[in-house]
Amino acid sequence: MRARKNIGGLDALMLIPAVFIGLFFLFPVGTVVGRGLAGDGLDAVIDLARSQRQRDVLRFTFWQAVVSTVLTVVIALPAAATVAGLSSRARRVVRSIVTVPFVLPTVVVAGAFDELFLATGLDAGAVRLRHTVWAILIAHVFFNYAVVVRVVGTAWVGLDCRQAEAARVLGATRWQAWKEVTLPRLRPAIASASAIVFLFSFTSFGVVLILGGPRRATLETEIYRYAVSRTDLTTAAALAVVQLTTVLGLVAISTWLERRRPATTRVARRTRTLGSRAGRRVNGLVAIALLGGPLAVLVERSFSTGTGYDLSHYEALGTRVRQLPAPATTALWNSLQHAVMATAIALVIGVLASVVVVHGRSSLRRFFDLGLTLPLGTSAVTVGFGILIALDEPPIDFRTRWWIIPVAHALVGVPFVVRTMVPLLRSIDPSIREAAAVLGASPSRVRREIDLAIGARGALVGGGFAFAVSLGEFGATSFLPRRPDDLTAPVALFRLLSTPGDLLRGQAMALAVVLMVLVAVSVFVIESSRGTTEGAL
Amino acid sequence: MLRVDALTIRFGDVVAVDGVSLTLAAGERLAVLGPSGCGKSMLLRAIAGLEAGDGTVSLDGVNLTDKAPDQRPIGLMFQDHALFPHRTVEQNVAFGLRMAGNAPGERDQRVHELLALVGMEGFGDRATATLSGGEAQRAALARALAPGPNVLLLDEPLGSLDRHRRERLIEELPDVLRATGTAAIHVTHDHDEAFAIGDRLAVMHAGKVLQVGPPGEVWAAPASITVARVLGHTNEVTEGAATVVWRSDALRLDPAGPHEAMVERVHFRGVEHDVRLRTPAGQPLRFVLADPPAVGDNVRFSIEPERVIRFG
Amino acid sequence: MKKLFLSFVIVGLVAAACGDDNDDGDAIDFRGDPSGTTVRLVTHDSFSISDAVWEAFTAETGVTVELLSSGDAGEMVSQAILTKDAPVADVMFGIDNTFLQRGLDNDIFVPYESPNLDGVFDNLKLDDNNRVTPISFGDVCVNYWIDALPTGTAAPSTLEDLTDERFAGQFVVQSPETSSPGLAFLLATITGTDDWEQYWADLVANDVSVTAGWEDAYYGEFTAGGGERSIVVSYASSPPAEVIFADPPVDTAPTGVLLDSCFRQIEFAGVLAGTENAAGAAALIDFMLTNTYQEDVPLTMFVFPASQSATLPPEFVEHAEVAANPQIIDPAEIEANRDAWVDRWVEIVLS
């Protein structure tokens, strides 16, 4: 698609995401890396490159992220197909439920996996999954399944299925039709989802440490080790540079893939697909085994008391225990407020940025496309410490403002909105825009009536992610000072787990289950707000 | 011979195809005429294997009902062509051959033959997005014919064409089908197209096939008022207790005729004119006349009894 | 790497040496009436105190406390070092003796001698310049699940017992690289055994398991969470917590403590350099040593008060034990050797 000149008001709108990303990401990260590398920083980078250990770390980081991504895509793609074939309501339900793992702290999930491994004999005798690479890979698939199902599933719904049918009638088997016709047209969405999964796995921290065990090191755990355990900011910054460079390169490749051969979407009529019932069943089983297993363990634990099963852990959430500065219910309410705000920010910034990425001037396009995805692939330590030392002087001493938490969450949420919305915007048949223009719509009106209306589908799916990311306290916020009054549910959960005692643990599990339900319901509500667009698509 | 027996397709409470039975002889062309939403596209999709329903579909005695679309020697040309946007014209046409496992050399030759057959020589390397409506239509036809299906199903294949191309293709399509010896079911909502293309005509309404026969016979003797309406008969007149239809060629201008009407509109259509009248009672009538009266005239006329269609 | 590491240690040592010289120069005026002001207290995530205690503080002094929590103790100290030019708070609580020297070396505190310091156990006072004030302490000790020990085996009573093959595959520890109790236990073995390197080699031979953090050790591999191992590195105060938060209620703790294995973690408060409310900060530190505050500490954070005059709650007295001879290492020695010790530990245990 060629760049369009003369798109009124775009330059001014562009400022908002530019300031956001500049102030809350580029400036802080630049400051922390700059401070770390001041003086003999270059030597530190060279030392790293010479160190066999660090080369191994980089290789392992890369390798596990690639394998995690491939596994996730392979396992979740069939589910995305099934989701696309469901009725729009069922689709929203499934899409909401798969988001649940996003809000669960790794330590909780790891516990559930351990129990599951033990119960299913996967951690006894010859097979010992605990503290192996496989445990890391399985957990990454668990956490990222939703990314592929949601991003690709959404794009799939927009595809004209008659082309696949045409292939079938021309003698292609179901697999051939998928490979030859559907897959090439899903490529932008798959590229998008893969990029997100890759970045998540590339910067994964808790999964590597807890499920992989203390022997595994990735760039992310090394950055933490040097920055926090050793206060060696120079080495940490050098590692951060390596991480940023790698991520930048990969994001550039993925956006290039995403731009290539954009698939054109007409507003497609849904027709029933034949013989998907068996597939649906298989996908259902995979999802239940993968997501259902660990989640069921948590649910079971939340009801389990020393003497049987009841609701006592849930009832206890309303009263403050001594380990918490407020009752768990208050923490849930705080989390919900943060998540609503983070989602709103991510949507505003993400939607504006997506429009720029698709229609803006080419240099800016690239800048937004890369810049807005970077936070997803940047160490939480880098961003957290960056905010801490960069935004420390009035008038921008934002470190202890309550809103810096949702803002930091939104940093991770924005890439989701951009990465789900941009492929949809690119897929809009130019003739639809031209038709609107001919019917008398001004350029900004065309954007509102056509791009935003059609892109809303992606934006809301991205918004659902942003919500889940915030509710799960993803990213840099654990490295920011926060007020105990603003206690959030994941922090409360973590605290409940850090003192021995079955009562506290039971309450933590109940809190985890409430958090799961909260995110599923919220994402459902967010995605239901699309209104008219869903009817058309 | 293709045989469809008691085919029924339901979507929840909606019956899209309702107990349809049809036959199609080798090399025959059957036109299926019906208004939009009558279930004719669904009928084609079921024959192709894209929809599941009750009833059976068999070809030359082989039961196809449980076979997947790729297992049926049946081609389908979609209403909007459904060309693969990520492939060139040549790759589109070659697709079915590739699926059938033809050798590349053989494939290329066949693709060229087919492109030549539909008048698309030299278009092989074009991206499908750059084709005009007519070109896309031809490319889709070539693609559907390439694997050599015994039966080709055409779903409103001429729908998106301008009149000129459409008339050309109405003439060419039977030739192409004849040249390849392909039997075809051609679905359309346009009676002119149906009359021109079909050896036989099937009239469909609300999921049911109401009448099958040679186009001339069906036109002259529709089995019911519904069939008459689908065929484009508009002059419904009450005669005593019965409703009859005056064919559009039934009017004779006659100053002593029993009927009277005002001429509202006259459309020139070459040799004939399309004349719209309105009776003093307000009923609109429509006839074809070689020699039309002037607009605004009050005319008297009579009706040739053998051109009145009576039902039941 | 090695060069870098060495220079890091040297810089640390030099800074430590210089730090001592500079202290007296930083005179800050702690006098004045802080009433009506707000004092900001930054702590780690595990900090908790009853609302009534803060209400008492405000009633007594007229000062309002604004709390900030800042990750675990290590993260909090790292953050304080990064932000020392523009600190986020006036007072820090929760820096312990394993990280103390790092904070001191980086000059993040200003000296303040609280008048209430007299009532504090002398052996807890680790900084002669009073840049930090001891508030509470706890012992990191090996815990065992009494009923889950191998049948017919008496509970372990010395560190050496853990290398005995009757406890093979029973012990789980945390990595000192990522865990505060893990680091404390490593330090305990360094002074508590004749040859700590050999000791860890023996533990490895006895199939010791290592986790990244306390939660995945205690609730992942230890009996408490349904795990297969009956011995874990935890706290001396873990057994009372197991009683207080038991479900259903129990009279005796299901776990026991190996008192020979303990490392004493002392938690300090200090006035952060660059404070905007010195008088308020002083008032807060004074208050943290009063009985009102000190007596709330055991049941909110499961640690012992630093003040000799504080009365312990009965359920704490009954189930918590204080190690008679805990391992103690000078913070400066810890800071000077920590990275080398941890690196050596990684070589022995993880490689």
C-alpha cells in the first residue's frame, strides 16, 4: 500500500503516542543504559561478547524463545481455527477464558504444574520435567497460548472462507487447502502473534527461574542478577544493550514479514464449515489438558481446607490478615481500577499509533512500529530502574505517583493493541476506503468510519490483552516503589504465599481463582463492547 | 449421470434446501432459476460437498454423499470467483492440477490450453487483484475447468459482468462446456440467462424445485403461479374465481377489445418494445410489442386465449 | 569478566574504607518539631504493621507516615542506590546485614543516633556510626516436617547431619543468587562448617535440590506444599506461622527447627541521605524502637523485636525458638566476599 499524503490531523495526533513512548520508555531506558555504560561501558560490552558464559546465555535465551514460539504456534493454531469457526458469542467466551493464564503469577502456576507433573507421573522415574528445559517450554506454551488463539483467531474470522472452499472443490484436501490458501493469508497475523510470543519468551523471568530451576540463565535473569543481586549496573546495562539490539532486529524482521503481501479482507459472509466437529473436539481436549489441568489444580486448592472442601478461603478474602496492608478484596478492587486505566491508555495510544503505522509517513511508520513493540521485549529491570532514575526531578518526578503503575502496565499493553490492529488495518481493501471517500467522507472521517470501525475488532482484542497484562502486573512495576494502600491482587497473592501456613496459602489460591474469573469476565465484557462491527464481520 | 435424491439442508429451524431431487445427464446443461435466497447456492454447495445434509448425491452410480469436496470429480465456480489473491492467474489455474498431482510440464501445457480456451492468453503472470470483472470471471472458469471435472457447478457466474460481456459469455460458456464435454449446473436469478444457457430448466423457490423441463415448455406452461412469477411473468389477472397469467406476448391492440388501459411507459428494446400499461382499476400490466402506442394514450386491447396461462 | 569482577570488589573495598572517613561530615539537623508533617518510609514487600500502631505514632508525634514498598530487600537496596541523588523516601526500613554494607558503601544513609537505642540488644548494633538502627531480627534456619522425615530417623541436629545419607534426597535450599534466605544459609555454612566448599559438595552428593526462591522451595518441594522433601531452608519463625495459620487449628507445630544451622538476619532502619523531613525521620526511627511498634512486629512479620523491653506475644513465645549461637558475619566481610562466595557456590552446586 502506498503512503498517503495529506491525511489531515495525523501529525498532531501522532504526538500523543510519540510523547508517551518517549517519556515513559525511551528516555528511562536510555538513561539507565547511559548511566550503566558511562565510562568504560564499551569495554563491558566487549567483555560480554568475549565471555563464553554470556555467549551461552544468549544462545540459550534465543533458542528457548524460538522453540517456545514454534511450539506455541503449532499447538495453538488449530485452536485458532476452531475459535474462528464458532459463533461470535462462543468465540468471545473462549477468547476470554484462554486469557486467564496471563494474570497468574508464575510462582502460583509453577506450583500447579509441579502438582500436575507429580499427579500424572511426569516427574517421577525416568521422566522428570521439573527444572528442565521442557518445563520452561510447556509453561511458555501455557502462558502464550492465548496470544496465538486470540490474534490469529481474530484474523481468521475476517478471512473469506470461500477461497478455502474453492481449493477444496479443486481437489485440495483439508490440509492442502489450509496450507495453500488459508495459511498464506494468515501469515501477517501469525507473524504478529509469533513476535509477541517470542518477545514474551525472550524476556521471561519467573518461568525460567522457577520452572527451569536456578541452573538456567537467560539474558533477562542475568540482567536481574547483575542489576539487583550484584548492583553491577555496568554489566547489567551491557546485557540490556544486547537484549535491546536483538529485540530490535527481530521486531524489524517480524514487521517486515507482516507487511509483505497483505491479505485483503472483504467483509466476508460466514458459512458453516464442514466436518469441523472432530477438530473442535481435539482442540477442546488440547486446551483442557494444557490450560485446564493447572487451573483445575488451583481451583481445587482454593476450596480445599484441612477437613474437606468449603468456601472459607473465599470468605476470608474480605478480612485483612496481618501480612497484608489491606483486605484481599481491596487489592482486587485496586487491580481492577489499574487495569481499566491501563487498558484505556493502551487503547488510546495503541489505536493512534496503529493509524500512524499504517498511514503515516514511512520514517515515522517504522519508528512507531518498532518503538511501540520494544517494551514487550525489554527487561522489566531496565524499564523499572529507568523510570526510577529518569523521572526523578520535578516537574517529571513521577516515581511515586499512583498512575505510574497503570502507565507502566500500558507500556506492555500498547504493543498488543498495535500488533493486533495493524494487520487488520492493512488488510482493509483500499476500494472500501475509496468508496467511503467517494461517498463524501473526509480523510479523517474515512479513518473513523472505515479504519477504526474495522480495526476496532483488533483494538478490542488488544485491549483485552492490555487488561490482562495489567491485572497480572506484567512488567516493570515490581521495580517501582508503590504505596501499600494501592496493594494489587498479584502483590497480595505473593505476600500471602510468603508466610507459611495452610490458611494463608488457601486464601492465596482463592485470590488466584477470583483473579482468573475477574480477567475472563472483564475480557469478555471488553470484547463484547465492539457492538456493530462484530455483526458485520 | 449426476443424481441428487431428496436432498435437505437445515440450519437450525431454517430449511435451506427442502427435499430436492434432480438428475443431470452427461454433457447436459441444467439451469437452476430462482430468486435470491431460494437455496440454489446451498444446493450447489451441497453437491460440491461443502455443506452436509440429508439425502444422497451420486455420480454414474457412485455414491458421493459422504465424500469430501476434494474426493468428488465436481467443480464449482463461485459467485465472487474466490480467486486466490496471493497467487497469479497461472498459479490459480494450475492449482487443481497441482492438487491432482500432475507433472509440472503437463500442468503448464494444460494451463495454457485453458487460458486460451477462455480467451486469456498472456494473462498468466498477472496478479488476480489487477483483473477486471470479466477477466476474473474467465480466470475462475479456467481454474474450475482445469482439473477436468465431470460436472461443473456455476453459481451466478455472470452476475458481476456488464451487459456486453455477459451476453458474450452467455454465448461462449456453452461452447466452452461443449468443448470440454463437461456437464454443468448453472444457477442464476436471471431468467434470460437461464433460458439461454440451459438445455433444461429447473425452477427453485423456498428451497424446493417446483418444475423441471425444457426452457420453452416451462416458460409456456408454468406449473404454478409461483413458477410463473420466478419466470418473470408479471401479468396476474383475476378471472372469475381463478387467477390467470397473461403472457407478455398475449396482447393484441384492438379498438373493439374487451379491455382498456393507459400507456404509462414504453422502453425501446431493439426489435421490440417493453410496454407498461395500467388499467382503470389500477392494475399494472406489461407486454412486449413490435409496434407500441404512444405514452399517455388510452388503448383498448384483447388477449389471445392460447397465450393465457391457467393453473390447476 | 574476571577483571571486571575484581575491579568491582576493589572499588567496593575502597568505597568502604572511604565511607568511614566521610561520615562525620554529614551533619544533619534532626531537631525541631515534626508535628503536622509527613514522613515517607520505604520498605520491602514483606513489610506489614497493624493500623493501630501507625495511628499511635500519629497521635504521639503529629507526623503522618506515607508508606512505599519497593520489591524484596535486595531490589529495595538496589533502587535506593540508583536513586540516592533524589530518594523516594525519608526513611528506609528492611535493609539487612547481608546487604547492609552495600548500602553503607554507597552512602545512602545519614547517621542518626536514636535516644531509644539504649534498649536494643548490643549484638544487633552493627554500625558504630549509627547510619542504620536495628529494628528487628530473625533467624534463617533449616526447618523439617516432623512427620515426613524418613521413617525411623531422628531429626537432624547439626549441619553435618544433612550430608548424611539417611537424609539423601530430603533437603531443599534456595539459590543465594536469587533468594535472601538462600544467601543467609550459604553464609551460615561458611562460618558454621569447617570447609564450606566440601560441605556443599557433600550436600550435592546427598542429592540436595535448589530452587530459585523461598516459595517454590517451601510450597514446591517441601512437604508443606505436597512436595517430596522433608527438610527446607526457612525461618526460625516458620513453625509459629504454621500453628497460627493452620487449617484446621493445631496445638503444636508440624515443623521443627535445626537451631544449629541458623544465620541471623538483622533488619535495620536508616535515614536516607537527601531526606526532606529529618525531624520526622528521626521521630519515626525513635518510634520504631518503642514497645508499641516492637511488640507488633512478631505477629505481622514473624521476626523478633530488637528492643530488650518488648514483650513477645504468647503464641510466638510458645512456638518460636531463638538460636542460641546463630552464625554472624561482619557485613563488610559479607560485602567484600559475597560475589566470590556465590560464584564458587554456583560452580560447586549448579555446574
